[in-house]
Amino acid sequence: MVFHVYGESQSNVKVNYQKVVDLLQQINLNFNGINTDSNTVDPDFQSIRGALNIEFRLAKIDPTGKATSGVIFHPFKGGYGNGGGYDTEIGADAWNNTKYMNVYIQNDLYADKDLYQSGVAWYPDSYMTSVNTARVVYNGRYIFNAAGTAASNEFSDTFTHEFGHWLNLQHTFNVPCSTANPTNDGDGVADTPVENTSSGLGCTTGNNCLGQKVNVENYMGYNGSSGCYKMFTNGQVDRMLAALNHPSRINLWQPANLAATGVANTPPKLTLSNSTFTENLNNNGAVSLDGTVASAPKSTITLNGATFAVPNGTILTAGIHFTSSLPSGLTAAIAVTSPTTATLTINGAATSHPKSQVLNSSITFLNPAITGGVTSLGSTTALALTFSYKDPYKIVTGNPLESYANPNVTTVTTNSGATWKYFIINPELSDDAGYGAWYYGANQLKLETYWKGLVCETGTRNISLIPACTTITNANNIGYPTGTPGQLDVYTPTYTNWSGKTAYVGFRNQFEGYNINGYFKLIVGANGSGYSVTEYGYNTQPNGSITTPCVLSSLSTSDVDTTNSETSIYPNPVSDVLNIKTKGKIKSISVYDMFGRKMNAKVTGDKVDVKNFLSGAYLIDIETSLGKSSQKFIKK
């Protein structure tokens, strides 16, 4: 089987190769009936507790015959949980459905900004297999975590539930209980008691409409997601065995296919522990195994039934021992650590690394590397490597928009005559971009966030007033709403900081699975008579800071020397790096757009990195030991 992971962070939950390995181990325990809580199954159902003798294994050979880890990372994306509209994309990403079970890990299953849907799967279907759309889709925020809490990992058994669907199991409540139809078995399985509804009991025992005890611990109900999934029944196992013989499933477990995909009991002669590398959070073209910033990523190469032809400690030489097709700027170092193992390290940084560029690369061994030549490796002599990247981080600013359906600029004002106004910010955000300005009543103003966080006064729901030219970071206290009337407050009879003020609200949202920081500009009437939201801004850098706009008049040339011949900038216009030439010692450098908003410019000595700025005019404020200088430049 193969896991396609879309974004190494999903709702700030790290999804990496090891977590997939741990997850599969848990799923295999569940299907084989040896999960840690299997012995605590309700005594009334112990006698029908079933076990399917099956093991789900990650592919070790990809469709081109190269060694793989079976976990492929893609840029952040959603929508594969939909029943239609994405089939072309799914088919393009899929590995041959007749040879591989395909699992897709996405944060936004239906591409509707609802990041709380857990999973979906499809029953055996020959047509879906023929067009490569047979699949299980699951939300990475709920992936099993060996170091996680018992409660969260009980809910993660929902993944087992989805695998059950893939093997033709229906919900235990598929046809609800009815006294008018007492012979209905609900799910096509005779030994699972029919349920009244999809849920309601949780992990509390109870009876159905016929007075029969409900199997709340069954993987194919919804009750067990409360924390007590424990079992399949014998009847469900029989149904899954039948599904494994369906034309769309039968080839997957045939001995020839197990060998062809590298999951037979005898492993392939060349294997690789990690085959996908993602750009690290420095966003500079260097890669890692899970997006984090660390030393150069390493992967273990293992030979089975073959040996390296060079001594331990040897660094293999490109062009003699192997060839590679890595992205420009990256190099491979292979160090032999034993006769049968070596460490692959990816060094350097790609010279071109936009998000749209997902590169499938490879490393192919040559005869001098392997004892007896590469024929000793059989048909698998190469490693399959995939590199995925992120777009350059940027500051995004704009005005509120009407809605997802009508993303045009709108006026957002709420008062006693217009008590509610829904709006969105940029739809590119991976979490819901919707908010609501709310006149809740006399002297009471709220900002509806739909469960997202805002910067608030510690221990309260009071939204903090953030002045101009103030940096918002992860250190700010984030408050979250509760159910009505627990939305966050702009103004109340006891919280009046905003009365008659124009200032900023800090918000926390998500971009491509990571938390990001941003702001709204609010203009609030005296005594809480109403307010308007006029603009927003956010930084796409994960956990990056953003500065609220500064008042442009603060850059008045009355107190700076705009003609200081001792300080100049070049080139102007500029594409990437603006250089500062001065005879003085640089003390500080600040860059502002023409609306007076301070930019997050990376300054290194006398160089200012502006390559991620939008095209347009900017003002640079330079203070040196010789004085101050304020100069205009154009970003191409």
C-alpha cells in the first residue's frame, strides 16, 4: 500500500513517515484482534469477537520498479473526500489501484475549510479501481500518535473504521432499527445488533428498539469514537474475507503482486527508509524529512541478500558508484555503514523551488558499488526520491470580502441598524477564512471567529487593542470562543478600551496546515455604538510575526535627511536584494509600503532581501552613525 500525505503539517499536527508506520502497526493490531484493549470487550460480545488474519504493509517498490518508503509527500491540498470533481487529480496522484491500496492524508477532506472531518472510504468497486480512484481518505490531524494521549488515540481508531469500509463493511446503523421490520440486520451482518441511530450512546451500554444490547465497541459504529472502539465481529470478518476476493481487491494480495511491490515476507534486495523530502521551514530550498529545520536529512539504505563492494566508512563517489537526477543545487552523499547498510544524506539547497515544482528524482547504483555488480540486486537497482516545496513566504494584505461564493470587496460595518455582517479574508487560508462583525446589543460588540483564535487579554474573552506599528507573534495571548454567548468581545459595559478607537486585532489562522499570525483593522464607535472592519493582513510563514501598519506620517521627511550623500541604495528598481552604501555604521533599517505598513524585511548587514515583496513602491528608513536617511525604491 502507499500513503499520499498532502502537507507535513495538518492543523499543526506533524505527519511524518514514523507516524504512518506507527499508525499501520495499530491498524494491524486492531484487525487481528490483538489491540491492547481487546481483552476488555463487553462480556456479552466476547464470544463473537472476530479477527482478520491480515497485515497492511507499506510498499517498498514503486510502480517504476525503484525502492521507495511507501509514504509520498505532496504540497498541501484537499478535496479528495468528495465523491466527484477530483477524480482526474486523484487518478494522477494514485499508484496503480490493481497493485497498491492508496491512502490519502489530507487536512481538508472536502475542500470546504472544515478541518474537523475525520475520514471517508469507498467500498470495493471495479470501475473505481480501473480509473485509479479507489481510496481511503483521512484527516492527518487525527492520525495515531504513539506518544499521544489514550483518548486521542482511541479516536484515531476511526482510521480502522475507514479501512473496514474499504473492505466492504457498512455502518452498524446503515438501516436503523425498526419495530416494523424486526428482521432487519442493519448492515448485512447477522451478528451485529442493529442500532437505532448513528450515535447517542457513546460508550454507555444500551439497547436498540427491539430491546437488544447494542455493540457500542464495534469499529463500524460511531459510538466507539467516544473512546471505546475495540472489536469486529465474526460476521464482519467473513464479509471482509469475501471483499478481499472482489475483482477490485483480489490481485492486491496475490504472491506475485506482493513480491512486485516489495511487501512479500522475503524483502526486496534494495530498500530505503525515507524516500520523500520536503522543503524545510527556512523556505530556502534546503530539504528535510518532515518540513522542520534541522541538519541535512538522512535516509537508510539496506541491502538484503547483497553487499556493498567497498569497506565500511567509504563515501561512494557520484559517477563511479552511482548516478543521480536530483534538483539543481542538491547533492547526494552515500556513506557505507556496514556491508549491508548505508546512509543517504541530501545536502545543499535547490536553486529553484516553487510549490508547483514537485520533482520525482532517483539514484541508480552502478556495478562498482555492489559485490558482483548491480545484477546482485535483481530488478531493483535504483532509489525513488520525491522533493516537494513551498512557495516563498509573503505578507498578504487586503480588504474584507463578501463570501466564498462572491469574493468581492465588501463594507463591513455593524451597529444597531445592521446587527450582523459576515465576511471572509483571503480564501487561500487552509482554515475557515470566515468571520462575523456582530452588534450583540446595546454597548456590546462581538467578533465571531467560528472557533478560531484572536489576541485577547489574559484570562478573558476581551479582544486586545493592538496599536499601529506593533508586532504580533506567537508570544501573544490567544483567546478562543465558546458557544453563544461566549464569542470574543470587542466592547462590553465592563471592557471599554475600544471606545472611539481605531486600532488592530491580532488573529491566529492556518496556512497550509501551520499556524500563522495576522491582523484586522477595526474602527470602533464611541461607547460601543458599532464598528467597522476595513483591512486585514497576515504572514504566510508558519508561526511568523507580522507588524501592524505604521502611520505614514511618522515617516515625514522633516526629521530625516533625504539627501544624505553619505547613504545610497542600489539597484533601484530592484528584484531580489537591495544594497546599502554608506560611510557610516548602520544602526537600523526599516522598510514600509506606501500605506505606511512596516514590512518584514530580512536584513543582513548592508543587504535587504526584498525578493518576496509584491511589485510596487516602498520606503526604506536607514539610520547610521552619520544620521538618518529615508529613500524610495521600486520592487520590480
